Amino acid sequence: MVLIEKLLLSIEGAFAIGAAAGLLIGILLPRQKLGCAALLVVPITMIFFISWWQAQHPENLRSTSALDFLFGPLWPSLGAVVGYYTGKWLRSRFANRI
């Protein structure tokens, strides 16, 4: 849990985890409407993670900690969109060869 926690607390790590989730969604879900709806899981999960992290570390709370709920889901969501379209591209690329 410590590795995932450290990854999600950095911009690059949050982007990478979001991209991995988006890639899986893009590969596994064939319909675009269902895939885009499934991408909503990423920011919602990040909001729950931020809430959990702030409850576990009250000594690190600042006056700007509420902004984590606004900007925290941004990076994994951007990564998820990039990963989703990469997964869709991979799915279409390899679907034609089977």
C-alpha cells in the first residue's frame, strides 16, 4: 500500500496509474459510451483516496488541503483519458489481425 500511496501523491505517479486504468478500460470495453462512463471511476476513486489519506495524516493538513479534492483527481483523469484512447487504438489495431 505504501508504494501505491507514494505514486498517487505525485503528479507523475497519479498520471501513470490513471493511464494504466484507462488502458485496461479501453482494451476491455468495446463500446465508447460504456468506456467513457467507466472512466468516471478514476476521479471518484481518487477523491476517496484523498479523503482516506487526509484522515490518516491529520498532522499534514493545511489551509489549502481542500484544494486536493479539486486538483487531486485531475492528473489521474488526464492519464485515464490518454490510456483509454491508447487502449481503443490497440484494440482496433489487433482486432483486425485476428
